[in-house]
Amino acid sequence: MEVYILPDEDAIGEAIADRIQKVFENNANANLGVATGSSPLPTYRALAARVADGKLSFKNAHFFMLDEYVGIDEDHPERYHNVITTEIASKVDVDPANVHGPEGNAPDLEAAVKEYDQLIKDQGGVDLQILGIGSDGHIAFNEPGGSLVSRTHVGVLTKQTREDNARFFDGDLSKVPTHCVTQGLGTIMEARELCLVATGAGKADAVRELIEGGISALWPATIMQMHPNAHVFVDEAAAAKLKLADYYREIQAAREA
Ligand code: F6R
């Protein structure tokens, strides 16, 4: 994995937008994997600015979301499809019909998750996947203890994740959905490039495990160590527990020279 320790979230957003721009310069029909949460927001701002400036276009792109709540109202602002529309899709030139997510309200969820994996394949796969990481090492809604090779599936949200997300549901835990549909780690690993963002001291343990820990179901993101084209973007606070931080800085400087 390539590690980038950058001064702040805006620098991270620009660096990931650079990588996305390169992908779309090489292939105007590329597909982008999008994540919800706060980590990708600076990247989305950078992408929207580049599209407004005519430097980048998602006209022919498909966006694939990572995950969705089960049983959330279609018009709930926290429904991930609505979050992605608000934060990125409505601010760029992607066709709304090409923004896809796992369907959390399908009558047959087991069939729907299989169809989602198939749709990603049928569209040629994800070229670059943006990722955040939970403080417990989850990516998408792949919580600790799950399979490292899972496909898109129905998952149970941990109490920790539901408590973390209660702030988006009037602070009321009883309003937070109990289940989700999520791309599996095996699905995510098929994206041709992964760009993970982690900022703030709250992510320092997860970042240490992600980059320097052993691959383990206890820290699901560690499976990324097996990806041939994975990039991790962190700020100083998230990098604080890395033993080899100076070494990563040296490599980063050499790369940029
Ligand atoms: C988002 C997602 C989650 C978040 C993670 C970090 O679609 O699946 O894995 O990326 O919980 O969230 P933030 O970025 O809000 O810290």
C-alpha cells in the first residue's frame, strides 16, 4: 500500500481528486466507487470544482455506492442514496440514473444483493473506489469478525456503529436501522484502485492496524494490504501511531521528487 501523510483534509481531497482525474483522463467511461460519511467530503468538493471548471467530466460514468441502511424511508435525508445525491451526484455531471447502490428496501434482499454484485460486474467493475474507515477498522459496513472475502450481503449493524450514527437520527438510537446492505470485502477488493481517507486522532488505532498490523477479521480494512493498487491518505493526527511514519514520509518525498 502507498501511504501519504498530508497536512490536512483539503490536501487529501485534492490528492485523491488528482488520482480520480487521471483515471478519467485515461478512460472517460470509468466507474467511480463512492462512500458516504465525512471522510470523502473534501474529495467531493475538489471533484465538483474540477467539473465546474471543465477539467473533469462524469458524463459517461457510473457511480457505485458501498452500502445502504435496510428499511429506511426513501426520502430520509440519511438514506445513503440521498446522501450521495446531495454531497456529490447533484454537484457533478453524472447521470442520476447511473448512480447505483445496494437496495435496502427490496422485497427480496438476498436476491437484491446478488444483483448488485452482478451489476457492478456487468458495468465493467469499479475503476477507483473511495473509502473511509471506522475507528474499529470497518470499511463499508464490514464490521469486525466478518468474512474477509465476502460479497455484497445483508449485515447486522454493531451497537457501536448504531451509537456512532445516532447523531444523524435525532440522537435517538431506536431510530437507527439495525441492518444494512453492504458491498463485501471481496467485492471492494475487486476495484482496480482503492483510495482510503482517514483523518483525526480517533482513527489512529485503525490506521496503525490497517498499515502495520496483521491481516485479521478483527480489523477488516487490513485486507487492503493484499490489494495491488491501494493508497491510504492520512493527516498527522491519524498517522500518530504509525511506527514507520518517517519511512513513509521518505518514500512519499521520493515519489514526489
Ligand atoms: C461509508 C461507509 C463507512 C465510513 C466509515 C467512516 O459508506 O461505509 O465505512 O466510511 O464509517 O466514516 P466517516 O468518514 O464519517 O468517519
